[in-house]
Amino acid sequence: ANAWIECEVDEEIDLGTHLMYIGFVTNAGILSDVPSASYTYYHEHIKPRQEEKKEGRKAWRCIICGYIYEGADLPADFICPWCKHPASDFEPIMI
């Protein structure tokens, strides 16, 4: 998440598959200036997955969005720049 919004709920509407809340914003803040994985960002950067090449180098692929981090070791505190998931959501691959 790149931001947060705090609201005072005024109304709750049951839409069948989920609830929609209508409220008054009481507070908000920005957590990061890194681009969010919005619908547009997904189609421009994530959907056309990077091609895997079998050259024998170790890399790490995000199991959520497909982003590939090239390197033998993935830092424990690494955060995916595309979907913002942690290093625990990466799997080792060979490229």
C-alpha cells in the first residue's frame, strides 16, 4: 500500500459479493512515492512477463506478479517494485 485513508463510516451497502462502505474522510497519508500496481501499471509492466532465458545465471521471480530480480542472492528485506510483495514471495529460477 502506498497510502492510507481513515474514514468515519456513514453507510454500509451489501452488494451481494462484497460490502461497499460510504464514509467521510477524517485523515489520510502517503506511505511511499513508488508507483502502485494500478490496473494501468499492471498492463504496461506486469502482464507482458519477462522472458526467461536459460543461460545458467540465478535469479528470483515474484510468484505474485512475475517480476524477475537478477542476482544470486535476494536481499531479505527486498520489496517487489511492481506489486510491493516481500522477498518471501519470490522463487529461485535460472536465466
